[in-house]
Amino acid sequence: MSPSVCRTSLSRCIALLLGLLLVAVVPFSRAEQPENLELEQRGRDAFEQCAACHTLEPGGETLVGPNLYGIFGRAVASVEGFAYSESLRSKVGVWDEDALNRYIARPKLAVPGNNMPFVGMTSPRARRDLIAWLKTNPSRYDPAESDFQALLVRDEVSRGAQIARACMVCHTASEDMENNIGPNLWGVVGRPIASAPGFDYSERIMRREGVWTPDALNGFFMENKTFDQGSHRAFGRLKRPSDRAALISWLKTLNSGGDHHAR
């Protein structure tokens, strides 16, 4: 075999080998990235159930629950300034995978007597994804606003008024009306949380800061809530985003410049 033929054969062999390496390496490297992105997305999706009560940013504000930045490996009941229940303060240990899994699944069974209003995350996969994401120590949570905002833009006031009938069992919704079992909802969108004059709010609601923005109401309507005097309990929660958006659209009309559909 001539040297030129050998060189040509060698070149072809090298080219083939490089091609095989590219086929082997590129799909593998590309396969890793979506998996990590998938985990992050699934973890964020699972955290949606927590976002109404917890922040993730370093030094983030305390809401109904403590800030969760650095939760994995942190001592139980150790966020300075948060009013933990006696049952959590007396619990020894750190938030590892097992402790988080048990607590997130059924808070009241894991630590009887604690004040957490969340009923529990029943899906083992959702808990696994959430805990795996918390282990990465995420420093922020960006909710998927686009879908909910798009629903809110529909401005389905009439349908919201229909949904609000269940609320009227406990609330009033006209200007200058007295509070009922729940506070008067007139002007609720945009007013400070726990600020209806003369209403005796629960300690849990009084701890919540901020105003009732559409996003805050969206999170509140998603929560599972235990029964406390002065807390929202007409129905457990509104699971469908379209129902929450419609109800908020109606609530936005309850002001002196609104188009009032139901009182």
C-alpha cells in the first residue's frame, strides 16, 4: 500500500473517530443541561405552594412563615425574630432530607401542635423535587406570572361575582357595611392586610405584612387554611388559576370608582 493511500486511510480513520466522539459527547452534554433545568423548574413549580407564606432571598422578609434561605442543613426553629410555635422550638435537629420530607408531607403529624397552616404536600415526587431544589440553596423565586396575568387581563368580573357567592356567606362587600364573620371586602384590593376597621383578625393574619395586591390575593386563595377565628375559611382554597383570576377581577370593582356587580 502506497504512503499516500495510508495517509488517506489514516485521515479517514481520524475523521471517523472524531465524528463518533462528537456523537457520543454532544448528546450527553446536552442531556445534562435539560435535566438540571427540569429539576429547577419542577422545584420552582412545587415551591409555588410555599411562596405565599415564605421568602427565599438572603435576609428576605418574614411573612406568615420564616424566610427559607439556607433552610437545608439549618437548625430547626432558628430564624431570628420569627415567632415559632412551642412545639417547633422544642424540636431538636436540623432540616435534612428526612426531616423536610416528613414535615412537608404532613406538618401537623410531623410536629404536632405547630402553627403552620399548610395541610401538606401529598405527592412524593413533588416533595422530592422541592427538597432537591432547596438543597441548591436558591436565593430567589420568580413565579410564573405570565399565565396568571393573562387570565387576570381577561377581566371576567361576572364570573368572579358568581364565584364570590361562596364568600358572601362570611363577608360583606358594600361600602360602609359592617363586618360579618369575615371582614368587609370593600376596597380590599390595594389596602393593607388585616386593616378592615373593627375586625378581630387572627394572630396568623396579623403577622402578614404588605397589601392585598392581585398577586398576594392569588397566593392567599391558593393556600390550604386551618380554622382560626379571624382567618379565611369559607372554602379550603381555589385550585383553578382561572377562578382565582376571575374572583380578583370582581374584587377590584369593590371601590368608589368600580363597576359593582354584587353587594
